[in-house]
Amino acid sequence: MLWRRSLLAPLAALTLVLSVSAGAGTASASAPTGTAAATPGPLAASSAGDFGAPGPYATAVEVGAITTLYYPRDIADSDRRHPVIVWGNGTNGTPLVYRDLLLHWASQGFIVAAANTPQSNLGISMRAGIDMLTRRNADPGSIFLHRVDLEHIGASGHSQGGAAAIVVGADPRIDAILPIQPGPLADINAVHVPALLLAGQKDSIVFPFLVKAFYNAADHIPAVYGELRGADHFTVVGDPGPFAAPTTAWFRAHLMGDRTARTQFFGTGCGICADTATWSDVRRNALALSVPAATL
């Protein structure tokens, strides 16, 4: 029987009031000229497995009423189905605040469906992003026709959105979660997929011990805890810096089957475990330790 643990009481305040001036454009493109179904499978990786470097895909942005999409610009002509990442913002945040990270994932071949809501904790708008892409994947007039890999979907978010990623992790359509400095209003016992839980060593809003509480409760799934050295609660905002590489590798490992990316987290050669310059604390639970680097 799985242990059931209650998490710590809610924080008194999780306020993220951010202002970012960035030129995120709204892209439009014509519908694909053909209707041939693309195939799922690994997509082109960053050079030499440098997951923090920009990927090989030019990117585009589409701003909708509920969801903002970040995706490979030429997706209509792609010969592959592209995995999905649904994103939740921190309190009072918008996708624009996290534009650099979301575009980075899109450059790696992902379709990012970012919920526009500044109050994402329930995960409703994140799930709506999956529903919308499901419709557009079947729409003959859409550039996404047969280009969305609905069999490989991840969930991520920051702060309140990190808690939302845990909430959405109970959805049977989700294959992996990556909560970044997640707020406390979530139950990880309902999650059924691998989790990478990220904390900031100097975070004074979502303290590392709060993220460790989620990790400690996640003994029923493969779970990895990573604490980024020197990072505070806003390090991921704007230029994502040290968050870009591990988040990309996690999703490439679970949504694209990237073998090089797997070795960052699994097996005896665990890359983040050895990188003490980047990480102040890395932990892997028993189920994560049992996952070999070669397979998932």
C-alpha cells in the first residue's frame, strides 16, 4: 500500500508580480498543403547534447484567448509529430514572463501550450490546452494537422503553476511532470508519472524544504529532486539560465526518448548528480534509482 502523506500548510503569500518587456509576436501560417500523417519519434537535438543551447527549430508564437502556443515555425511541413508541454504561470504571471524558457522548448521541437491565466493552481486552463491541440490536430484547416504527438505530453509550471503541474499530473494524458519551485496547494499522491521537482537554493518564497516535502511524499513514482545552487524564486523569469538545460533534458528523455537526456537523471552516470557547480542538492528516490539510463 502506498504511503499517504499530508503536505505542509499553505504559505501565507505566494505573490509573483512581474513586469517583462519582450517582443513576443503572434505568428500566423497557412494550413498544410498535404494531409499525410507525420510519425512520432525522436526529434533533432541540440548540438552535442547541450540541452541549454538553442535547438534546431525556428519558433513561432500564437496568442489565443485561453492559451498561448510556442511551437516550431515550420510545423506544417514537419515529418514528425511534436510532443506537447502544458505550462502554468506563477501567481499574477502570464506566459510572456516565461517567454524565453517556453521558446527554448519550442526550439527543441516541443509544442508548448501555456495557459494565459494568472491563477493556474487548479490546472483547468492547462488541461484546456490539451483539448485545444487535440481538436487542431484533427482539423484539416490547421497547421497542426497530424503534427501533434498526443501520446507524449508533459506538464510544467512555476510557483503556483508548479503546483498546477502536480495537479495536472493526475490526468491520464500526462506522461511526466516538472514542477519548478511549486507552491503547496497540490497532492502529489495523485500523480502517476515520473516527476522532476526543482527548487532554488536561495528561494525565500517557496523554500526548498517545501519542494522536498513533495519529493518525500512521491515514493510511489520515480521522483528526482534538484536544488539549483544560488537560485532564487525569480531566476527562471526572463533568461531561464540554469533552468533551461535540465528542464529540456527531462522532457526530451520522457517525451522524445532521447537516450543522452536520460543519462542526466538515471543510471550510475547521472549527470546532474555529478554537477555540484550547478546543483546544491540532488536526490533520487528508490524508484528513480531503479530506472536504467538505457530505457524508461
